[in-house]
Amino acid sequence: RADIASRICDIIAERKLSQATAADLLGVDQPKISALVRGRLDGFSSDRLFRFLTALDRDVEIVIKPKKQEADRGRVRVVVA
């Protein structure tokens, strides 16, 4: 979740959106954006963060594939295209 939240914050900064404007766009109040920017992710599910990304005109793709043979277990990573 932290990687996804970080990308959302990057997009908000790239667009030079105020927290109030970002909040309106994402359908939350400004204190929620403040919490997001400060890394306080309680109340932000992965699904909610994905909805924020789509509201910010980003496509979200989830790819499920077999783990690499040399890995002990599967992993999750965020890739920015």
C-alpha cells in the first residue's frame, strides 16, 4: 500500500494540485489527503487506493503469474510505466 500511496502523492504533486483540489477529485475530504501525504494509511485499503489512481486518470493492471523458481515465495511489487 505504501508504494501505491507514494505514487498517488507523486501524481498529485506532478499536477500541482492542492490538497483541497485533490480531495474533491478523489471524493474525500482534505484531511484524508493530508493523512495520505504523511504516510498515515489507516483507512486506505488497496482497493480504495486503486480507485484514487483511476480517478487520477491512471490504468491499474494486476498481473498474477508463477513465482520465479529461485525465489522462496511469491512477491508483490508496484511497477510504474
